[in-house]
Amino acid sequence: MPPSSSSSFTRPSRQSDYARFSPTTPIVIDNGGSTFRIGWAGESDPRITFRNVVQRPRHKATGDAVTLVGDQDPALMKYFDCTRTSYRSPFDCNVVYQFEIMEYVLDYGFECLGANSEVNHPILMTECICNPLSSRSKMAELLFETYGAPSIAFGVDAIFSYKLNQQYGRCYEDGLTVCSGFSTSHVIPIVQGEPVTKACCRTNIGGFHITDYLKQLLSLKHPQHISNITWEKAEELKMEHCYVAQDFTSELQQFQKGNEDAKEKTRCWQLPWVAPTQGEVPSEEELTRRAALKEKQGQRLRDMAAARRSLRITELENELNGLENLSQQLDEVDEHDVSSILAGTKFYSRQEIESNIIRLTQSLRKAKGEPIEVEEKNDASLLEKYPLASVPDEMLTPEQLKEKKKQIFLKTTSEGRLLAKQKRLEEESIRERQNQLDEEKRLENPELYLEQMHARYRELCERVEQRKKPKTNGNHNLLGGVGRGERLTAAQKERMRLLTSAAFDRGKGEDTFGARDEDWQLYKLMSKDNDDDDNSLDEEEAELARVTCRLQANDLSPLPQDIDPNFVPRSDLVPIPGGTTEFQKFRPQTAEDFQIILDVERFKCPEVLFQPNMIGIDQAGLDEMAGISLRRLPSVDDSLKAEMSKSVLVTGGCALLPGLLPRLEAGIRQLRPYLSPLKVVRASDPVLDAWRGASRYANSPHFTLQTISIQDYYEKGESLLRQYQMKYTI
């Protein structure tokens, strides 16, 4: 089990290296919004580099909260529960505001460097241009009072990068630096080696927004693979495949046309996928074993069904014997004793007992598998079964009236059930006769029959489609549509007329609707059962479904042979159960289903650097920022601006995007006067030049004159930080 502290298994042991440096050797910290870099002054590369984030998950074994700084080994992260936590950054728009998180980061950085409790070395820390005084003062308080630094200094990371590239000969003393970092982008004019803070320009757009925009686009494009499109993977795809288009509109049109150039620029990310293995053909022994197992399971089900049937027969016989004994007992007693005997049962009359005996007899014969004689229930049998239904109310007692209402309800229900059953049997017989006729025609001449069925199908499709379309009658409203009156059928118009007349009569005065028996006839007239058009539409849809089943090659077809295997029904007119439409066919997944395609996303995401309004940020782009900074320069003639335009340095992580320099040069050229000189170059290393420039500056003898000592901090306090401004000219 790993230890509960992240620093104990991620930081290297640097105690011996720390002891080799004298107390006057400065520590250089490049405190970037994405990456934290720390090392010694005078060295070419930082000693420690990690992500500037902190996470506090809980240990799965102990349940204690653990502080994890930077990126961790995925093999060790399985010991921590990270489902309830997320990475937290001390920055907000490139300004440190979460100093409790910043303290974790500094602790980890100093411990990895080899420091124990106190840091007895001068510290040079980078910050953004025009850093707020509140952030700088809290950072100074943290370095002085928590770590005991003897002196500190603050410098702008973009200026250190510019000064380093000036020594390389890539830029001049007067120029313009464009720094596009993790969360912000800055344009800083430099005159005589010093930044002009009043003319700098800033936009809250950086590499984070490009990655986040790419993640959103890919998630919307491939929602089935949203779990694979993580933020880290989107960052990797951005660095590998994204580029800046020279002309965004023309590049977008090129992909819309889908020509060969667009296909060459399209990239594919193949997710892990394993082809399904083809099952081996089972042997004869395996088939025999499966058949025997299937027969055994079937026999078990048959035995269970026989046991349930035997139990059911026993229950029916016992119940039938009880009713027969009760009926025999009623026959043996006098008529005036019948009511007293029935009071102890759930029956009210002998007729009810006899009807239950008949029902149980039929159920028993059905359970034994014997044929059942279907008796047609006529009106006479119903009258015998429900004798009180035809007796006038004046001749009945109150108890008999209650029994009469019950018998009327049961009689009505029985009549409705019989009518529905009779109608269903008639429809089935008609359908069977029609299928038999169709089968005879098919056997006589299959080709002619198939042609007639297709013609019938087309005719029914046209009828159903015409009925479902709104009826225009040549009348259109002002918007080119059809009025509601023209879309209604005759029955629907009649219902609307009845509703309107009833509402009109009700509004005249007192509401007397329902006082007359004729008023209740309105419900019958408004019933949809009287809509002949709807009934005819249902009949045509039923006929269309029958013809479709005849033509369709599926398991529900009434014929053993396939009528037309290539027939595909129209599911938009009438749904066919079991229809083999294109959307219902099963298609096995292939490798193409596990591919994420990057086409327009490659250049659309980096375009936010020049058009931030694409993601809802109403600010200027990089090219426009350069023009704004040049216009803000106070008391600078055009000749000096022309010299500065010949020395435009691009630094920061976003400078690694292909095509950024030509696009930025073209954008700035549009803002500059005609034929004015312009040169845009990239830093030698846009990511590490800020730390390397700060390392050279801290190793120079002039660095001690730019630091703030701990004694001056305690004497002057925040006023000293307010007046502090580093001089970069060495």
C-alpha cells in the first residue's frame, strides 16, 4: 500500500543538491497558469516541472484526505477515491487568488528542490503584466512569513522571454511581444528594453479555451463516446492535430464542399475495438447434447403444467360439488326456507347458482381437454339468467331494486361482451377467407398476383396519405398555410357546430343545459363513433397492414414462402408489427463505429484566439490586440512604431500551434499602414524561454539591486510593493 502523502512517493530526494548551493544563489520560479517550474539561477533548465493544480481525494483504505499536487502516476491513483474531488488551480485568469492552494504547490516545489522548513535563498518569481497589488502583497507575505525567504523579486514572464530572445538576436530593443498562455493572452509593447504598461493589452483567451472548445465539439459530434473524450485527451489532440487557418472562411468552405484537400486534412482517432470472433460450428455430439437438454427442459415444463392443471381440476371439482349439494339442498326444502339458506351464502337466487354450475362445468371440461359446446346466448337465456331486469320497479321491494340494478349492469356487460366476440369472429373469418382467396390466386399465377398486390399497395398508400394530408380546398391564409376549417372533416365540422351552438345558447342567460332530455343527445351526436371518415380510414389502414404483411418477408407473414424478399414497407403511413424497416434491422458494430473524426474542429478551435466571440467572449483577438497596443503608445512617432513592428515576438504555449505566425502577421498587416515593415517571429522555446530568461537575469550581478529584502518589507509593508517595478535593462 502506498503512503498517504503524495510528496513522499512523487518528489525525488534533492537534499545533497540543495546543500551544494550557497545561500546567495537565487531560486527561480516560473509560476505559470498551467505549469509550475522551479530551479536554480544560472542553469539552463528547471529542476522540477509539474502541473500547477492540487487535488484532495480520500485514501480508500484509511479514509483520510490526501493532498496530491500536479500529475500523479495512474498506477498509484487506484488507491485513492477521486470521484468526489477535482483538480483545483490557484489561478483565476492568470492571477493567483487561492493562496491556500498556492501554499500546497510551493510546499511541494520547495520539498522537491531539497528545502526543509525554511528557504534561505533569494526568490525570483514570475507574474503576469499589471498583476494586482492584492495578489502581489499576499504572495510576498506567503514567501516572507511562511518560508522565510531573505529577499524576493517579481518579474513578467513574457518580458523575460523577450529579453532572452533579444540576446539570441531574434528581436530588437524596441518591439512587441505577444504572449498567449494557458488562460489569458497579452500584448506588451517594449520601448528601449522596458515594457510600457499603459499600452499593454489583455484578453481572457488561451490554450484552456481551445482545449475546452475542442472537447465540447467532439462530445456533441460523438455523444456515444463522451466518456473517452476527456480533457486530457482533448489537450493531446489539440497539440497533435490542431492548426490555425490562414483564411477561416475559405477553409470552412473547403470542408463543406468535401474536396480532396479536405479529405487529406481530416484526421481519425481510432478507439480500442476488438472484432467479434466467429463462433465455431458445433459438432454432432454438441448438437445432440443441446437437443437432449432442450427436451429435458421441455419435459420439466410439461410436468409443471400438468401439476398445475391437476390442481386446477381438483379445485373446480370441489367447487362444483359444493354448488350441486347446495342446489340439491334447495330442492329438498320448502320455498319459504330458501331465503334463509341463501342468506348464509354469497348467492341471491337459484338462477345465479345454476349459472355458476354451468360456468364451472364448462371450465372443468376445458381443463380436462374435453370439447366445449359453445352456446349462443340469446335474449331469452339472458332473461332467464337475469329475471329482475324486465320486472317493473313498482312490483319490486327496495332490496329487489338493488338486485335489479346489479342484474341490469351484468346483463349489459354480457351483451357487450357477446357482441364484441361475435364481431371479432366475423372479422377473423372474413380475413381467413380473404387470405384463402389470395393464396389460390397466388398459386394460379404468382407473377400476376405479385403485380396486383403491388398495385393494391400503392393504391392504399395514396388513399391513406391523401386522407392524412390537410384539406386545402384552394383556400390559403395570408401566411401561405391552410385555415383550421379547411383541415376538418365533415364529422369534425359538425361537432364544432354543435359545440358553438351550445356555448352560444349558454351565454344568453341562465345555464339550463341538461334540463331537457334532448340536451343529452348532444353527447351522442358529438361522439367520434359517428365519424364515418375516421372509420373508413381505420379500415383502409387495416387493409394496408394486411397487404403489407402479404408482401413483406418476415416471420409474421401468413405464408410459409416469401412473397417479395426485397419489399420495404412505408412505416410513416401505418406501423407494421415486426416490419423489417431499415431502422429495425440489426447491424453489428464495426471499427468505424469506434472512430472519432476531426475535420473542421482542427482549425475551428484555435480560431477563438482571433475570434473570441465564437465561445461567447466579447473581447479582441490577437491581431486586433497588437493594433490596440500600438495605438495606446504615448508620445511615440510613427518611425518608432515601424521599428517595433519589425520585432514582434510570439511566446507562450499557444505559439506552438502551426499556422499561428502567418495568420498573426496577416492580421497585423491589415491594421498597419500600406507597405509598412512587419516581421513576426516565434520564440526559440515558447514554453521554457520565460524560465530561462529569468534564470539568466537572476544570475546577473544587477539582480540584487531589484530585490525586496525582508527588513524593508517589515518596515514599509504594502507601500513598498505598490511602488515596486523591476528594471529589465542589464
